[in-house]
Amino acid sequence: MPNNDHQDLILPEGCDTCAAKTGSGKTRRDFLKLLGQATVVLTAARFGASAAGATETPPAEAHVAEQWDLHKWGMAVDVEKCIGCGRCVVACKAENSVPKEPTYFRTWVERYREYEDDVVVDSPNGGYDGFPADDGGRTPDRAFFVPKLCNHCDKAPCVQVCPVGATFKTPDGAVLVDASYCIGCRYCIQACPYGARYLNPVTQTADKCTLCYHRIHKGLKPACVENCPTGARIFGDLKDPNDPLRKYLHDHKVFVLKQQLNTYPKVFYYGIDKEVR
Amino acid sequence: MPPQLSRLMIAFGLLVVLFIVVRWVAQPDSFYQYGHYRGKALSELASAPVKFIPRATCAECHEDQAKQNAAGPHVHISCQSCHGPGSDHVDNPTAENIILPVVGQTCVRCHAQNAARPASFPQIDVKDHAGKKQCTDCHVTHNPQEFREEDKKADHAE
């Protein structure tokens, strides 16, 4: 009896609407065969690739697991020392091959001018060419420069939204972009509350400040810190109790940007007003 | 078990196997080594070449300028802050691969009067201070608090 039931279920040949057939005229059996073949081919390709990789890459160049969690990098910005010369912007673009055109910045400088009844914020070409002195005949009550960069948030919104794991927080606290893995979907650019990201027009991948990761792992300071003439940027290791940055944060009343968003930035500002966003 | 059900289960099992194989092929070796990202990316990013070389390297060849600079108020400023990245210049020292700053533009970049600069920072009204003279007509280039001999007693502005 079950066999008879089964016979009833077989649909007639040439049926256009039956579920056993796909639109292209291929049977389900063909599709399943294709799946099986794909599995075999992919497995073979993987074995082939790993075999080729093993012969081509000498073991010395193979990836060695390093200790990446020895530090926790951070930066402080002393707004009362910044003179708005823009050398940090110039240095950053040179060090990291950031496109020279405006709108592409890993770090930039903003000028805040507070008048009696309004606040004017400007950043001509990100401060790359310096700032004109012109105040339009008005004298601001208070004026200051605010250098900005990626805040390397401890709870970074950009890391959370990346669909492929191309943006990540390193064990030592920097938020980086794996350009070879980024698909250029721009989701992280929208997610960043600080506007610190841009899409690199050359690579078509998301790009941002890396805290000069290639420099700090060679014992150097980031290019912007190295080239600041007044020492307005203080870079250091938040894990090291004897680090100058730790002492600076201890001695000064510092703020972070957009604290209400709970992103826990690792870039701290001293001397900013409530107008700074 | 009805055969249509067993066939469905075989197909499902095949799909699961294919998913695992695709994942195994597509996912880089070092993924999840430290977290939800490619672990190798860390060493790749950390090994990029450095363009702004350590400060002390410049003084190895340019002793006079370094000595001048060390005696003045600009001692804390990196040479490359004005002269640009020096990595190419160290490999092959020519005048083409280092920036020779335009004097008039370089000094005023920091020292021109600007309301947003800290009040304690030395600033000048360029026209009032220098007239038609260049900064280095009077000031020693790498130690601007020193003045050139011939200008020591001369009137500063025209």
C-alpha cells in the first residue's frame, strides 16, 4: 500500500507547473547533482590553495601570533595649546596617503568663534592651509581651535554595523579597517557619530585614522603628534601608570565628545566649551 | 519513513555540508583569531612603511641647523613639521625629495595674528611687523629669537 501511495505522488512528465521542475527546465535531481559537484570542487580548491600556499610561503613569513594586548592606546588634545596651524592635517595626509582633495581627512581642525549672540564654526579645507584671520570686523568673546580625529571608541558604532568584520577594535584599543576585507558598503561612515570616516576614492574602501598603527608599533608617535609644534596632542598608553598621558588625564579636567552616546571615546579634550560637538 | 521525507532530509543534509564547505573556503585562516575579524590584518596594518622618520635622524647630516634649532624656542618642533616627510630623503638625499619651505608663508602659518590662537602665543600683525621685509632678512632661520648681525641695530620695520 505505501508503494501505491508513493506511485500516486509522482507527477506526470512534461508538467509545467509541478514543484519538481524549475523554470529553466532543469530537474531537482540536476540541481542536487550540481550541489554535490560544487562541494567536491570547493573542497579540492581549498586543499589545492593550502598546498600551494604551504610551498610558496616560507614558514618565517607566516603569520606569527603577536601580543597585541600589551597597551591601550589613547590621546589627549589640549585645545588651549592648539594654534590652528594645520601641520597635523598636512602630516597625516602625507604619512597615510590620504587624498589631497578636500573632504578626505583622517584628522582635521575646526575653529569655534563664540560671539555675543551666535557661534561660528568653520574648517576651511580641514585646516590644511591654515586659517584666515578675518573675523568680519567682529571680535569674538572666545575663539579656539579643536583638532578632530577618530575617537577610537571602546564601544564603536562603526564596528557594530560592519556586515563583514572589516572594521574592528584591536586588543590594544585602536579601531581599524581591514581594507582587503572591506566591501565599501559605507554603512560605517553613516554610523560614525563623529564624521571621522570617509570612502577612499582610490581603493573604494572605508578609511579613517588608525592612530598611525604602523608608527606606534615601531615605538614612534602618530604623525600628527610628532609634527604638532606646540604639543597640543598627547599620545600614550592608558595601561601604563607612568605614561605622560595618564598623568595629563589625572591633572586636567578632560571631556569626551558626545558623551551621551555612550561610545566611550579614547580621545580626550581639555579646554573645550559646550558648543563643541 | 516516507521516501519523500527521506529525500528532503538528504537534500537538507547536502545543503548543510555545502554551507560548511563554502564557509571553510571563503573564511580566511586568521578570522576569529582575536575576534570577529581577520587576525592577520593587525600585522599587515602595523607593518606599513613609515614616512616621517625619527627626529634625531635629520641631525646626523644637518648638524649646523640642528645646533641652531636646539638653541632656540623651536627646539621642540620636528624638522619634518616644516620640511615634510623625510623617509625618501634619507634613502636618497637630494633637494627634490624634501620640502624647502617658502619663508614668508611658513612663519605666518603659526605666527600671524588670529583671534582663535591662545593669547600667550607670540603673534604678529604681519604688515605692521615686517613691512616688505622677509622674516629671514632679520631672524635666523632655525633660531628666530636670534637676529642676523647686520640687522641687530637696524630698525626692524621699513
